[in-house]
Amino acid sequence: MTYRRVSVLAAALTIMLLITRAPASLMGFAIPPTVNATGFSGTVWKGAVAHVEIPLQSRPFAMGRLTWTLNPAGLLWGDLIRVKSDWGSQRIDVAARPALNGSVQVNEAMLRIDLGWLRELFPLYVGGQLKTDIESLSIAADGTPTSANGRLVWENAAWRAIGGDVSLGSYAVDVTTTDAGIRASIITLKGALEIDGSVTIVGDNYRVVANLSGPTARNEAFQQAIALLAVPTGSGYRIELSGTL
């Protein structure tokens, strides 16, 4: 082996060693400046952050401790990155492959989130726990979902009313993708409010249809809360919403 070949091989090995041992703190340059991340440890390929907060509607959403694993082969197939975080009872586990055109393919996603934080962002006075198990999710560069398959479960749902919380129940949303677009079926698992409905997404247009019935639908506080969204029916209320994502 010539001296030139030895030098090239040594340089390549040195570069590979530097890359594999690159500190996790370098990831700080890749995240938006609005994201608050402190306490980097590990390497670029397998690292952790002690605490992460991301801005949602100008308010911080805490993700707590976050770990990640990068898989270079994911540029061609499989997942490029897997991210996990935990904050109290909150759990997030997502495997994804971003594309050069700005789209993102999520092959696995698990979320366990208390919905109480929504009240800090939107005028939605709801409570309970959201459990999401997504098998696959494709998101276009403009943020529009193009396909989705999985299940969302809203457990111990409650409506936060001034006179006291109104217990709703537990509900599941089964999401599938067909040639006609993304469709989600809303199923009542248990509870005093029975919900039977569907959500359809075609391109960037969505439509929500839901029938509400049961004892909670006759609760005065609940009726006042949904007065602007629903219309009375013989058995309860009906909600029909449509628009653009």
C-alpha cells in the first residue's frame, strides 16, 4: 500500500471518528432559536437534552427530558431519527424520516398527553388524557397531512365548566387512509355523552360530522358551552364543521 493510500485512509478514519464522537451540543445549532433546550449530553448520533420547551401560540409547551437517535441509513430507507421525551405523566415517542423536499414520513408515533395544557393555548375548556398510537403519517411540505393510519383515545374526558366539571366519557378515533382521502371514525367507549361521528380530510379540506346524545347532552352547562357549535336534534345535538387546514 502506497504512502498516499495510507494517508487517505488515515484521514477518512479520522473524519469518521470525529463525526461519531461529535458532541450532542452541536444539535443546538440545528434547532430553531425559539426552542428552549438546556443540558445537552451524549453525541450527535445518540444524545439527550435535560429539558426542552417549544413555543405553541406564543406559550411554552414542556417536553421535559428528550433523547434522540440518528440513523444515517434512514436517508435511503427506514427511519432517520427517533425522538423520545417524558415530562411527568406525559410521554412522546416518534420515529420519522424527513425528506429533502420538506415532507415528513412518520412510521411510528406514541403520545400520552394531559389535555389540560390546551386551555393555555386555545379557548377549549376540556380535560382528560390523550393517548395516540399512529402506525404511519405522511405530512407534505406545507404541513398538510396526506395519509394517516392509527388510533387516538381520549380517556376520562371532561368539560371544564364554571359550575363544575362535566364528565363526558372515553372516546376512540380510528384513522385510515383510502383513495378518497383520510377518514376518521369517532367511537364512544363509555360515558354519559355518546358521540357518533366522522372526520374526513381530502387535500387541505376537512369536514367534521358528529351526533351527541346521552345524559350529558341534556346538561344545561354543557348545552351553553356548545351552543355556538351544535344544533339541537330530537335525541341531542349535531355538529357539522368544514373548512381548510
